[in-house]
Amino acid sequence: MAVFGNQSSRTIFPQRVIVGVGDMAVANNPYVTLSTYALGSCVGVVGYDPETKAGGMLHIMLPRAAVAPDKAKKQPYVFADTGVDGFLRALESLGVELDKVKFVLAGGANVIADQGAFRIGERNVDAVKKEFEKQGLPICAEYLGGLSNRTLHLNMGKGVLSVKMPDDLVEVELI
């Protein structure tokens, strides 16, 4: 987990923060871009508050912490059920009111066309959506499923999320 606050120095340089698999970052610094790469069956959760220009990104790998409780204690952001809750609390730590946040989901692909019972991408999507339902929070946009991976870039200052797919690029204005 990483938290990036407002910068107070006179010289400010843009900074890219990479959100790895099973991790998350939140920021309220307009010079930060949060990025996560190659979401296949994993699900990326993006939240952005246009009022405070604060937000974050979460990279979920698995649906339920019950499959590895010890790992969940050390790395809660790997799992949808523990990761979403921690992500929402981190956003609140920046002074964000969750009911004002615009949430976007991406990923959850079936990168291997015939996964049979495993279908981890679909299971990840279902688990993340259930966590949002529990919290009563709406999702404003989804880029889910299919067979292709996705890469996300959230520009904190502009409030724009770029969703890159092998054959497409979508720019989502969250302001």
C-alpha cells in the first residue's frame, strides 16, 4: 500500500506510481499518475473524488481471503473481500466521502478461453461487485470480461482514467 499526499516544495515533478498485483495506492497529489499493468483475470478498482481530486487504485488477484487466511493477513489487497474494504478505508483517510467517489472496474478477463470451473476472472468480478453492494456504493463504469488484458492509468490532476486494451484505448473523465 502506498499513500501519496500533496507536495509542498516549490519544484514539483510528475510522478508515476505503479500499483502491483495484490496492492493498492491512494493519492491526493495532482502530479501523481497511478498505473497498473496487464489486468488479465485480476480486477482493477479505481476510485476518484472529483471534489477533492483524491483517489486510488486497487489490483485484486483472487476473490476470497478464506483460501489463504495467513496470506490475507500479510497481503489483504490480494483478495476482493479484504482488499476492497482496506481500499475504501484508505480513500477515507484522505478525507474523501465515499458517496462522492466515482468507481470504475476493469479486468476480470478469461485470458484462457476455456477455463471451465476455474473462470477466475468472472469469480473476481462477482466478488468485487458483492463488496460494493455490501457498502451500498455504485460503480459508474465497467470494462470487464472478454479475453483481453487491460492496463489502467489514473491522472490525479485531470481526473482522467485511461483504460488500454490491445486494440482500444478508452479515456474516462471522472470529473
